[in-house]
Amino acid sequence: MNFQIKKLILWPKKSDLKPKEIEFELGKINIITGASRTGKSAIVPIIDYCLASGSCHIPVKTIRNACSWFGIIIQTNDKQILLARREPGLNKSTDEMFVLEGEQVTVPPTPHKNTTRDSVKKYLDEQASLSFLEIESDTTNNYFGRPSFRDLMAFCFQPQNIVANADTLFYKADTTDHRTKLINIFPYILGAVTPDLLAKRQEINVLLRELRRKEKDLSKLKDVAEKWKIEISGWLSAAEELGLVEVRNNLGVLSFDEQLEILSSISEKKASDSSILNRNIQASSREIVALRREESEISLKLSSFKNRYTEMSQLMDSIEDYRESLTIQIERLNISKWLRSLTEDEDSCPIFGFSENHPKDQISKFYNSLTQLEEESGYTNKIPAAFEREYESVKTEIDKLSEQLTAVQKRIRIQSSIRNSSADEKYTMENISRFLGQVQYASETFETLGSDSQLSLAIANLNERLGVLRAQVNENAIIQRVKAALRTIEGYTIKLLPLLDSERPNDPVKIDYENLTVIVTGTDGRDDYLWEIGSGSNWLAYHISVTLAFQLFFNKQNHSPVPNFIVYDQPSQVYFPQKLAAKENEKDLDPKLNNDEDQIAVKKIFKTLSQALSDSKNAFQVIVLEHADKSIYGGIEGVHEVCEWRGENEKLIPLEWIN
Amino acid sequence: MSQLNKEIQYVQNPAFGAYIIWNFVRGYYSNNSSFVPFPLLFVVLPIIFREDLVEQINGTQKASGLRQFSNKFLSTKILKNDVISQVHVSSSNMKNLTLTSIRVSIYASLISLDYENALVFPISTTERKNEPKNILKLGKASEKLGYWCSQLTLHEVSQIMKVRF
């Protein structure tokens, strides 16, 4: 996904001062260099905070005391998005956020709350075209929840404590929550599990549930099969009306077996046993009215679901073409063009049709402004669309409702067949005999339900569909695709690794995503985990090459939800002299690389970044926060120095903001 | 005319459309006396004529805004994200109805058009309270929608409601 940082903005607490803007270049290595304690390292938490992180990790004191809002401007393919968030004060974080989007956004003098963190999270999910389907749909376990934009941050930040860490490779992967979730969504991020597959997994689960229910129906009709229940109570009500049984108001309470018993007792009766009573007939009429009402309610609901289903199917059809990116292509409304096509000539008014009161130049002005308005609104022909969940749920709903409707209708038919069998002979002996015959037949049918019924047919159909789906959701194929993707990333890593300062530049690297680490295979054939390998410079080399390799891989995918920027905080730290040994009054001084070897090693870092960037044709953005200065990275291709924070009042927070 | 067509005519007719559009323009105007960009009127009827959308408008605080409203459809509780994606298509289908409704409301002196800038503003801003309850409810929803749209640029509305003008 094209999603790069254009600007970083800080709004001061002192309202008379202007906000501070730090501008980055797209597709370049942006470097902020500076001395210690100038606020370099705050950049990572600020960006993360603006991207709706759960808690605020921006350092307290100076920065948080001086700023009222933090913000970033993001550049995507066709627009800019400004995201700002209020300084949380004494709280852990705040929900107050401000969002603004447009082809070009201008920084407002002061932001105000116009949205919440939760909304921004959803908004970002949608911008990244992430699927709304859970990874494992039959579990309520959060670790298998749907992939969210926040999870993708793992690939975008390498703060100081991570960049040369032997134990963890990715940002925020140090807590169990994030770690487990990240591992679970890895196949999705790698493109091995597509939204389509997720939808099919979901369908399998829905079908499985239905299958289980139907199987239960079959073995224990009395509990579940509403359809038969309704039908049998239809027969019983009709029998009541004809006076073959006593009116009892508790039909619904009886179990299926009990009802069946009554039914078979009726079937043994003779027509002469009937005693038609006034109240029986009244009760049955009331029932018919209630049934009719129920029928129309269900059918109304059903038709509205059906409409929605048709609309959705059309949309889903167009999603199919853009499956991976979950988008729909749409034509613009083009009101101006359409209005023009309505009137025969340029002179007549598009709204009133005649031109006397509307002179020609006025009309043409109208058209001009209209076109201008349309242009202002911006244009993309693709819109994000993720509603597989909805599609599944509507499908299930329709099935359920149709089943209910058939049941109710059947019952109405039974009751009204007696009603309508020509009014005058309705309650004759002959008719009652006929009814008894039907009851006999029905009760026999109910009794043989188990062996051959519509139910077993439905079960067979379900099984068939499940078979088809299972073949499509081939879990083995997914594993193969994950492996193929990892091999590609490893390929990129191995190409970058020799450019860096590491002890084993040519040993193959394997990515072990289930442990979120890398394994290096030595010539002796032993697999060494990252944490088994010594030296900070080695860890750093693996971190840099792997994170870049991931970006290169995402870039090659048709559609990747992962933002294409990455921030490194002091990658060179392992080469700088330890500050602990320095004298007390020298601690604040800017450390210098005094060793030639170290200088070369740090230079290598920048050269590798530059190489990766040019391999990708500048398709992603790197931001580096560094002690090292121009003497190290000067002259390297693709490098853009954003600012240098050294000397008087050259810091993230200007002096006048504090004093 | 079949029964169903008649039913639709009872609800989705230009006179009623005019009432809805006027309420939208009123709501928009109520925020800093701002005028409505003409193309925006074409999304009003497709939204107000959908029961499930109106239900959510009524259930959303006025202060929350359009983003909050559209985000609701993403939630598992409502599960109707598709309905938002549908607005664009219905806007296109209802173009004619919208235009006739605009004409009616201009004839009825409810709204007027700033021809030069293609902007629309209300002539009368007094809320009507004597209509049947159901109609008032839809009018209110339209007014709220108008107010929300007035806080955003045309570009933003287009992004949030997924309509391309």
C-alpha cells in the first residue's frame, strides 16, 4: 500500500506560536541527524501515536509539556490524510483525534476533535483494504481475530531497543498479545491467505453448523424441526376446528412426540366422533388471522433481505475482479455531463428547461462551477469494499427465513384447505372423513420421516457443498504459498546481507515466522537462531536486511496492506563508543565515531538502505534518526537530510515553546 | 400501475423528495450559513429513502458526525457495510428523481440556486412541525445529514460515503 509520511507536525501549547512542521520526502532515505537529547527518538512514538496506537509512548517532560497536539500528514496514491491526536496530559492516552483528507491538505492553526481513536483505526483498516473476516472464524479467541492496521505496524518501526535486539525482530512483538496475533495473521500478510479464502472458511463454518443442526433434526425431530412442528400443529388445529379433539391452548408446549401421539389417535377416529362447537371454530379463525400476519411479516423481511442480497451480489461480482485488493471500480456520477445531456442545446436551463430567465452566460457559468466542484471532490475509480461478513450473514438469514416461511405457509394451507373446501359442505360428515384420511396419511409420513425425507436430501446437499469448498480451501496449498513467500523474502535478505557488516555474510538465512525470528544455517549444517548468535553488529545486520527484504516483498505484491515506510532509530548505535565510560560532564556531548572501521561499518548501513531503495525503484520510504552526520552518509544516492539538530536551539522542540 | 409501483410512488415521489432535499439544505445552512454544492444533493435521497440508513442516522448523535455514522456500518453489531457501498449505485439510479425533486423544491420556493457558483441555499429555514410523524422523522434525518455534510469538504464526503461525483 502506498502510505508514506509527508510531514510531521507539532502544535505548541502556547497558542500564539505557529505549529512546527518537519517535511519528509517520499521514496527516499530521510535522515534526521543530531546530538543526544534533541528529541530524535520521539519521532517513532509520535508517528505511532498519530496512527492510533493504544497508549502514548511519547517521552514526558519537555515534549509533552510543550505540545498540545501531535500530527502527521500521510501521502497515499491519490490523497493526503492529516491525522492528529491530542497530547494526553496526565492520562495514558487520549481518544481525541482530528482527521482531514484531501488531494492537498493544509495544516490548520489548531486542530479540534472531530473523530475518535476507534474511528481512525477502522478508517485505517479500510484504507489498507483489510478483510473484515476473522482468520479463524469458528473461534472467539482474540489471537485469531481479523488482521488490523495496527498489527501491520510491526513492519514499519525499528526503534532503538529493537533495531539491534537479538530476541525480537519486529516492533511491538515483545508482548504475547501482539506476538501471537502477528504470527497468526502472517499467512494473510504474505498473501497466502486471500480474503476469498477467508470467506470460504467462513462459509464452511456456517455450513458445518447447519449440517450439525440438520443431523440433529434427523435423529431427534421433536427438538428441532420447527417445520414439522408447525405442520403437525396445523393438523391438530384443524382437528380442533372439526371437533375431533378438544381445544387446548397449549399446542406449542407439547413436544413433537406428544403431538404425534395425538395425531395418530385422531387418525383412528371416525367421522361420527366429531362434535363441532362454536368456540372451536372461533379459535381456529383467530389462529388463521395470526398465521396470515406472521406470514406477511416473514415474507416482508425475506423480500428486503433478498433485495439486499441482489444488490450485494452485484457489488460482490465487481469485487471478484479485484479480489486481492478488495475494491470495486465505479464510474463517477458525472452530474454535469448528465445534466448537459438532458437539455437539447447549450442555451436551455438544465433545471427549468427554458432560457428566458436564464441567460446563456449564466448557464455556462453554472456548468463551469459544477465541473469545478466535481473536480474538487477528487477522483479515484476504485473504492474499498469489504463486506464478506455481511454477505455470509445475509445468506444465512435468507435460508432461515425461507424455511420459516414455507413452514407457516404449509400450516395455512392445511387449515384453509378445510376452510375452503366449498363452504357449505365444510362441516359435513363426508368432509370430516376426508380430513381424517389426510391425517392418517400425514401421521404416517411423520413417522417415516427419519428414513427418507427432505431433510436427508438437504444433508446430502450440504455435504456436497462442503466437499467442494474444502477442496477450494486447500490448507496445504496455503502452507506452500507461505513457504514460497518466505523464500522470496529470504532471497532479498541474502542479497542485502553481504553489504552490511556481519560475520557470516554468505550463510543462508531462513525466516521462522512462527517464532518471529531468523535462523542462520552455518556451513557445518547447524541451524542457529538469532539469539544464539553473538555481537550487536550481527543482530543489526539481520534486522536491517530482513526488514528491508519485507518491504521489498510487499512492494512486489499486487496489493499489500502494509504501509510502505520504515523508521530506524539509531541503527548505528552499536558502533558508537559506550557513554557509560564518559565523564559526567561529557554525557550530553554528541558522540563521535572515532574508529575508521566503525565509520566504514556505519556507511555500509546507509549504502544498504540506498541499494534496497533503488532495487524497489524508490517504492518505499525510509526514515533514519541518527547521530552520524553528513561525513558518513554524504554522497550516497537516495539520501535526503531532513534536518540537523546540533547547536543553538536546534531541537525537536524550539526553546521559545518551553520558556 | 401495479400495487408495488403505487406503494413506491407514495413514498418516493418528487414532492416528498423536495421536502427531504429542502431539509438537507436547511441542515447544511444551519452550520455557519453555508451553501450546498449542487452535486451533493444527489446523494440525499438514496440515503434517506433507505430505512436501515435512516435508522442509523437517527441513532447517531448530531455531534458525532458523518464519519462516526459511516463507521457504525463496519461494526459486527450492525453488519451492513455493503449498504454504504450501495449509495453510489442508488445515487445513479435516482438521478432523475433527485432532479425533479430539486425542481419541485425550487418551484415551491423552498430552496434557490446560486447559478454562478452552482451552490444551493434555503429560502425558508423554519422547521415544519405539522406533517405526519413519519414524514417529520425523515425530514429530521435529512437535516442532520445536511449538518454533518456541512462540516466536511466535498472530497471528504465522497471518500466517506464512497460516492464519486
